[in-house]
Amino acid sequence: MEGHRFGVTYCTVRPVGMLRAVSAGDLDLCPMTPAELATTVKEAATRVLAAHDLDASVVPETVTVERPRNPEHGDYATNIALQVAKKAGTNPRELATWLVDDLSANPAIDSAEIAGPGFINLRLAADAQGQLVAKVLDEAEKFGHCDLYADEKINLEFVSANPTGPIHLGGTRWAAVGDSLGRVLEAAGAEVTREYYFNDHGGQIDRFSRSLVAAAKGEPTPEDGYGGDYIHEIARAVVDKHPGALDGADAEVQETFRAAGVEMMFAQIKQSLHEFGVDFDVYFHENSLFESGAVDKAVQTLKDNGNLYENDGAWWLRSSDFGDDKDRVVLKSDGDAAYIAGDIAYVADKFDRGHTLAIYMLGADHHGYIARLKAAAQALGYNADAVEVLIGQMVNLVRDGQAVKMSKRAGTVITLEDLVDAIGVDGARYSLVRSSVDSTLDIDLDLWTKQSSDNPVYYVQYAHARLCSIGRKAAEAGVSHTDPDLALLTLDKEGDLIRTLGEYPAVVRAAAELREPHRIARYTEELASAFHKFYDSCQILPKTGEEAEPIHTARLALAMASRQVVANALGLIGVSAPERM
């Protein structure tokens, strides 16, 4: 229950898991996350400006509250006085003075001080800060979740590699990042459909089938074909399954190898992705757009609304009217559909299935698709802003300071299996998710196989395993985190760890809004660092022969809350949280 009394925000807290219940008439402080503190500062700014007959509408919807680099400057700082004072008709120092007086009356704030020209440094009351631990333990795996996209039904298309070979490193990056983004968007309340666009229509499939036929016949790989051991493996499998596969006319033979080979290759792709922790809700076949008449329907819609015109025997999309750099051929002069025809029908299909947002995750060579897909959607009458295109850059492997360029199985490209064989599923996923997709990524295999703090995934997983070990030792010693006095957590390293826990909901929200799951990975490293420092500085459990004191109960509660958030964060990037290492 929340309320306001004499300008002070307060709340009563329900019993929290094994934590103490609030007795009648008892008043506890709300857990104070950065977001909640920002709201408190915003309300204070609005209140004091109104009290001085000044324009309170200048206070922004979201007030910035940050942790200062120097912890001596307080737990948090805000520049709100500098930001709005002039607009409101006063000066920053004067507004800061009013704010400090108001905020100091809040029992959740231990101190508020003016710094420099109008910055305000804030220190939280230990009890208010400690209540965050109770909040984490109460919400458990739901801590950090929000309803930002509660009304969104998102189609998330990623990987979508052609079924002509194993998943290469670029596709592997999208597999890790796309799956993580799906998890993050779900944590933000969205309903997410993970979709794989199965490209079984076009020239690359013809090249693939010709390569299989050549391999089955013992002939050299066609000049424009696919090489590698996997081609020979599939060719043998096709012959084993269809003993007469090489009999008959050339077109008949190629069709046999096409149909069987594509099916086998895609089965391998699915299995590889599944073992990588990535599964899709929908496998959408490009060919179905043509067989179902969806392409013809989309073309007719564009003709009817005037956004498709004829010129030199071809039909052109007026894509330049909708932000593209030029118009695009949809139907060629020979009557065949251009590649974009399938794209147009596909974007319509996504929205017609009820999705409110379509996110495409495409490779580095697809920059031109951004304006093209948005134009297609708008030309069909859909909202162009409901189409998002994320472009991922290339991935390189490095070993002993040298680039790794060859795959034993695929011949020329490095595959998902190559990466997993080298550093494991967890290492592969973490290394791929950890960096922004906007930049080229170099993965140092020597680094990611180290069992030391130099290896980011080892560092984070070790923190979780250490926290689990603390829990086991506590159980053996008969120490529980029931009824903790969280106001006892007053040391710098305790406060730093609590404040780091408090940042997690904002990190999840930002990762969802910005489509940047790497923020989660980077956060886990910050949290692991804060925990390790806490562990090194604070005696969590009583020493052998000592009785458990209230401080041990409080610190154990903090440790278990930390374990929960580490597990939550690793879960969002699809990396395991081991209990032992």
C-alpha cells in the first residue's frame, strides 16, 4: 500500500517469503531501486516547484539518477536541479536547496547534499536499501521482469540460413543474440514468436543439389557449387535412402537430390541449433508463399492500390515513395517474380497472423533491406514503424594470435559446431551475446577456454557456483536467511552489492527497448565483481564454533538474493548457472 503524508512517500510491505512479516502498525520502507529513487526525486521536484508557485511542468517524465564514480559522493546523484531550474524560473542552487530539504524528510533517504553548481548527492537509509534484498527473494525468477511490452505480439525472425550448409559463424551469432533477445522481450511482457525463414526457393538450392549429384557421382564440385565433407555425407545419405537416386534423366536425378538433400541438411541445422539451446516456434517455408498464392495476392493488392506500376514489361514497386532509395522490380519482364516478391508477401503474412511488431535480424550484407522492407509494409497499408531490421556484423575466430579460417567439415567457413567444439555451448553463447551486434567480433579461443577470471563466462558462472556453495554450507551449519535485519547491511561492499542488484530491472528494460541483450551479459560481470568484493570483505557465515549472529542472517539473505539475480541474468542470455564448478 502506498501513500503520501506530509510530502513523504511510504509503504507497508507484505510478508516476503521467509522474511519477516510486518506486524500491525509497523511501518517499513519501500525497497529503493534506481527507478524508484528517480520517481521519488521527480515527485519531490514537482512538489517543491509547485510550492514556490513555479512551473512544475518542466520536470521531465523520467528523471536521471546515477551512481557516482566516486562512492564518497554518495550512493546516487541527480542533476535535476541543473536540468530544470532555469526553465522553471529559478537558479540551480536554490532549487537544489529546496530539493535537499524535501528529500531529507524522506525516511528512505539517509542524507541529501548539494555538490558543485547544483548536483544533489543522495545516500539511502540502510533499511530502505536492504528491503531490495527482500524484494529479490520474494519475486525470485520474476525479479527484473516488467510489462513494457505487455500488449505486443512480436514476430522475431533470426538465423534463417539457407539449407545449403551448416550454420556459419554469422548465423551462429544471430542464433545466440536472437534467442537472447526473445528471452529479454518476454521478460518485458511481450508475446514472442521465434521464426526461422526457410529459404527453399531459388538458385542457391539448385547449386546445392548439383553439388550433391556431383559428390554422389564422384565428380569434382561444380564451379559455383558447395564443397566440404558435409556435401559428401549428405550425398551418401541420399543414395542410402534412395538406392536408385542416380538413375533417370538429369532433371529427375537433381530433383531427387534436391528434395532429400534439403530435408537432410535442414534436419542437421535444426539439431545443431537445438543443441545450442535455440528452438523456433515457426519454421516458415518460402516456397509456401508461392504455392499458397500469397505472392499473387500481395501483387494484386499493390496493383489495386496503385503502388505497383508497369514499365518496360516489368512491374515495379513505388518503394521510393516510402523511403527507399529507388523503385524495385517485383515482377520481371519474363513474368517471373523477383526476390522481393517473396519478401512483400512475407511481411504481409506476419502482420496478418496478428503480430504487432516484426523484427528481422539479418546479416551484414543486408543493409539495403531496411528501407525495402519498411517500404513494402507501408505500400501494403501496414505501419512501417512496425518493421524493424537489425543488422549483425561478422565474427572471426582467433587462436594463438592467428585467425582461424578453415573448418574440417565445411571446408571454407567456420561453423556453429566448430565454435562449440572449441569453447562449449555456454562459452559460445556468452561470447557472441556479450558484444553489440553493430561491431565485428573477434573471439579469442585461448581466452574463452581459460578457467580463470580472465574468461568472462567463467567469472560469472564461478560467482553463481560460489553463491550456491554458500547456500549449501549455510544449510549444513543450520544458518538460514529467515527473519533478516536488513538494516544491518551498512558496509560499503554490502551497499555496493545491493545497489548493483537494484540496477537489474533497468538493465533488462533497456536491453528490451534498445534490442541489446549484450547489456545483460555486461551487467552479470558487474554483479559478479560486486559479489566477489563483498565475499572477500565480509564474513557471510559464522566461523567454525561460532554462533550465528543477526549480521550473518542478513548477509546470507544478500548472498541468496545475489545468486537469484545472477541466475536470472544468465537465463536471459541462455547460459547455464552451474551450482558447482
